[in-house]
Amino acid sequence: MNILAIESSCDETAAAVVRDGREVLSNEVLSQADMHAIYGGVVPEIASRNHIKVISRLADRAVSEAGLQKRDLDAVAVTAAPGLIGALLVGVNFAKGAALALGVPLIPVHHVRGHIAANYIAFPELEPPFVCLAISGGNTCIVDVRGYTDMSIIGATHDDAAGECFDKAARVLGLPYPGGLPLQMLARGGDDRAFDLPHARIAGRPYDMSFSGLKTAVVNIVHNAQQKGEELDRAGLAASFQRTVSETLVPRTMDALRDLGYDTVVVAGGVAANERVRGDFAAACARSGARLFVPPLRLCGDNAAMIGCQGYYEFLAGARAGSDLNAYATMEIDDLTF
Ligand code: KG4
């Protein structure tokens, strides 16, 4: 079964063709990051306008790169939630038109479920059940993945997502958007014990997280140094920040693994690219004898192959959308209401 997949939830326009869930025939991604960098973050209207400009061409290219004709496509899968609403609507409307023109089913896909599925593409042996930490620019949650389409959130951030926190910390440190990778680079030369930053705990919710206090602490340290005219140990602050984020994410995920009684940890989303988080997970899983799956860097960020992969499993589970499919800015991973 060949699925044409479309992803446009933020500032990447993406189209892919995926065969039977796990074989990626093509995976075209066009990032707009440069266009948003001058504003220090994604400007929703600019994102939507650029999606609409390139999406048809990108989808055409995905089909030809796959070595297929349009008549070889069996379904269209599209990210319909969560994300920037205007950006999502471009992909959803394009996918509706494509499914109608091709006379094939339309499959709505949850973006974060897609991030989890990136691991199925990279690791043919991976199957549920497992515990997954999904960490991206807009979402941060620990998920009990019982089956390909059967999952529930057992912990989540109460405020900022981990990626958002990286981007804001990077911004105040004078680094370009998106800030995760530049902050990681700066942290390489720093002492990760240079600053003692706050670790938030949510009473009675052992797997939940909060990043707003950490973000504010970094902002205050930078502003205080500026006001006093003191030179700031930027690399030390970046390294300490990264350590604190990792110390928030890794132990909670490992506790969830133990409590669920699984033997497999999966990490997904843009922040899964972070070398500190990857290293700390590798060490924690080695200590506890758990299997660890983290996608290769090319599949960590937003792409459409992961949507085609998850779309296949959603299709097998019976998911179909009609011509009235809408896009949703927010939706829980375990409460799909397309
Ligand atoms: O998954 P993604 O591409 O988009 C969403 O679905 O949100 O994630 C983007 C986020 C950004 O916040 C970016 O700064 C972060 O992932 N990111 C990183 C790294 N690479 C990307 N954060 C930390 N370390 C990295 N190496």
C-alpha cells in the first residue's frame, strides 16, 4: 500500500511516499527556518503563505522521487493536529483535494504520533509496547504506547515544551532560531555544573514536568549579568541548562519504564537530536538493561515519512476522514477527535 503523506504543522513543508508503513520511497522536506530566523521564532502567517506556495510542487516531487505515478497511490495521510492552525489547514486542504482527485481514502494523523512512528522507519525490529518520551518544539509528554494506535499520556509538561524552552534560552543567549542546535554547540565548551538551575517537580504527578521556572532562571541570569556589566559564562550556562533539561526528562521516563514494566524506551521529536539527552538516555538504559531507540537526526525533526508510517497503522485501525476534515491547533495524542 503506497501512502502519499503531507506534513505542514509548523515551518517545514513536507511530502513523502511510504509503502506498507515502514518503507520510505521518498521524503521531501522544505524548511522555512531561515525565513523565520530574523523574527526569532515562527511567524504563523508567513509559515502558511510559504506552505501554500510550495506544497503542490513538493508533493509532485515526492511521487516522482518514489518512482511512482499518481495512479499508484492508495491513500493520502495528512497531519491534522496539533500545530499552527493556518499552517495545518494548508496541508489538510491540499490532502483533501489530492484524495478526491485520486479517488483514494484520506487518513488524518496526529503529529506527535507521527514523531513516535519515525522510530518504526529507522528500526524495523521495533514494535509496541514501549514507553516513549516525545520532545518537540510544541509538545513534551511521556506516552505509554501499548499498540501502534493505542496509547495514553502518563506525564506531560504543565507549561513550555522542552524545545520551546531550548529556543527561549538560546534566544536570550543571543543564539539564532531554532535555538536547540546552536545551544548544544555552545554547551560543548562549557562546565555543566557552572550554574545550579531549578528542577521543578509537580506534587502528586511524578511523570509531569515544568520548564517555565528554568526558562525564567536563565533569562534572569543573563539580564542580571547585563545590568551589572559582568561577563557571563555563556557556555557554562548553556551546558548547565542542557544538563537540567536532561535531568528532568531522563529520570521521569526511566521511572515510567519501571512502573509500566516494559523493557523498551523510545525517544521522539526534534529535541531527541540533543546529544546530552541522547547520551544520558544511553547511560540510563545501559544501567537498567533497557533497549533504547532514538531516531537518526534526519528523522528527529518534522518530516512527512513519519506521517505516512503512522498513517498506515491508523488506516489499518480504520481511521478515515471525510471531505469535512478540519485542522486542530491542539489535540491530545490519546484522545483523537478528527
Ligand atoms: O519536532 P520538531 O522539528 O518540531 C515540532 O514538532 O515542534 O522540533 C523542533 C524543536 C525546536 O525547538 C528545536 O530547537 C529543537 O527541536 N531541537 C533541538 C536540537 N535540534 C532541534 N533541541 C535541542 N538540541 C538539539 N540538538
